Amino acid sequence: MSSPARPYVLYIEDDPLSRRLVSKVLANEFEVATAATGLEGLSLAQRRRPDLVLTDLNLPDLNGEYIAARLQTLIEPAVPVVAVTAQTTGDYVQRSLAAGCVGFVSKPIDISSFPDTVRAYLSGHKVDKLSSADAPSAVHALMLDMAQKLEGSARRVQEDHVELRQLERTKNTFLTQVAHELRTPLTVLSGYIQMLQTRLHEATEIGERYPDMLELGDQSADGIKRLHRLMNEIVVMARLSTNQLDTEKSIIRPAHIAQDVIEEFSEPASNRNINLMLHAQDMDAVFLGDPTLLPMLFSNLVSNALKFTPDGGTVAVQIDSFPEALYISVRDTGVGIAAESLPLLFKPFYSGIDVSRGRTSKTDFMGMGMGLGLTLIARIVEAHKGKVWAESPGYDEQKFPGSTFHVLLPVEVEA
């Protein structure tokens, strides 16, 4: 025969030593859960209804009075809430009773009588209710206190928002300056590498004696091109983020741009035996878009798909033109995306790749990058007043459920 379930007590307290003490004192007779903040406590209470809630009145996020009042509306039937506080006289008592607390436990807690006190409140014990004469003033004081705290929280949120916006502007300025500073030496270095390549290829004797120099020169040139592209993307993303880059829209053929991008990635895709394909409803369909940004959009969509698709997989680009919008999708047979990662995909510097893998590449399987590609996609789509989203059954490096990125760009009439 199974033993009856022990009463479930939730204790909300920001002091870890107090949480540990209460848990130990009540462990023999009660099932105890603890929370360090008011929000955590409310979440725990919603997941499983406690038989009793003990809460400190002075928590870092929400005060105990608010928690007591909120629990009356969150859970049916109502949960008895007991305030654990050093303030057990005057306005504190009246405000707590007005919020719905059924009683108090004084701090410091008397360990010897504490279990008996908990049992009493579980059995329905309550302190005297507010008198009809005291109730209006107590409710007024409670509402005033909550309003003041709400105003203070709103001001802090506003200040934090302003600070975050300033940090965002500072970050974008820094990225732009770094990109500009690196462009000049990269351009000079690229020029000298090209000159060296030309000399090495033209000089038969050197080419025969030092074949590794030829290969190194080719690899260096490819690396410089990648850095140039990265610098351009950083500058474009920073300017789009701060509305410092106006889109220069003209009549373009999206399918032609996509075809150029696919040709650009055809060699690395072929080396990995990935079937990289394009299907367009009309290859010659036109669209009013930015001829500089749209190639970046396609390039990052295809690059992202290649990175998360294992060798032998498929990456398919689909383009459909409608009277109202241009629809683009990139579907892959890769590792997929975890549900919790979907809301984070387009955040700056977010990457779903484990950095311990240690490979940096735009096309290698699980190759690392700066975490800017999808953010740049989102900024470009936003600049065209469109929408971008991703779908995936989940993340699995064995079954490869794949993922699909969707882009919808509205058709604009040329002025």
C-alpha cells in the first residue's frame, strides 16, 4: 500500500542560506521546492499547484505582496500564502493581508516551532482578517506601493533600452571602423599576392621547383577574397542596422542572381558531393530590388545551407514570382534546427555550431563563421520591407531532418 503524498510547500526567498535551512528543516515531513526570485516562484506555482506558499516580502524582482495577489488569480482554488518577513507590524501587516496573505512567519525563523507553524497554515489557520475600517486604507497603501514599484520598473526598463540602443550604435560604429581600417591593408596585400601569383605562374623554373608556392599563393588569394567579402558584409549590416544605408532599387532578375551564386558555390558543393540546384518559376521574371544586397541575400542563404548539410546531401533554391510578392526558399537535407534555436537564428553573432569543432568556413560541413550571415539576411529583407523565417522538424546529426528558410519580398511599383 502506497504512503500518502506529502504536502507540497513552495518557498520563495532570495537568500540561498535561508532556502537551504528551510528545505532541511521541512524535508522530513514536507516536499519542498524553492525559488530565488518572484518570477521563478510564480512559474513553479503554475507548473504544479503548491499546498502552501511561503514568500519573503522583499525580493529582488517582485515583492511578496504582489506574489500573494497574483497567485489568487493564477491558481484555482486559491493557494494559502504566508509572508516570511522581519516586518510583522503596522502597514506591512495590513498591506499583506489586503494582498491575500493568510499569515506571517517572523524572521529570523524559529526552527523548533517552524514545522508546527507550517502544519497549522496547511490546516487552514489564518490570522485575523482586516477590519472593514482598515481595509480601504490598506488596499490604497498596497495599490500605491505597487504603482510606485511599477513606475520604478518602467523607468529602469526605459533607461536600459536607451543604454542598449547606445551600445548597439557603438557596436555598429566599431564594426564599421574596423572593416574600413582592414580594407586598405587587405587591398594592398591582395595586390602584392596577385603580382606574386603572376610571377610564379609565368616563371617556369620557379613553378617547377616550388609548386607549393603556387598553391600557397592561390590559397592566399582566396583567403583575401573571403576577408574582403566579410568586411563588406559587416559594413552593410552595420549601416542597415542604423538606417545609414539607403537601398538603391532597380529592375533585376532574381533567378539570374541566384544562378550566379549557385555557380560561385558549385565547386565546393561538388567537392562535397552536394546536389546544389535552382528551380525558378520564370528565370527572366523581374523584381524591383537592390542589385548589391540581393546577391548577399542569396549568397548567405546558400552558404548557410551548405554548412549545415552533410556530404552527399541536397540544397535546393526555389524562386516564385507572384503579382504581390517574390517568394524565395532554400531547403536543405541537413542537421535541422532545434525548436529553442528558431527564435534566435537572426540575432547578431548567434551560431548553432559548436565552437569546439574549430573549423572556420563558409562551405565546409559545420564550419564556423562570425554569426553575421543570418542577421545580414534579416537586415536585407527588412530593407525590402519583407519577411524571413525558418522551419525545421528539429535538430538531429544522425537522421538529418533538414530545414527550410523562407523569404517573402513585396513587389513595389517603380516610381
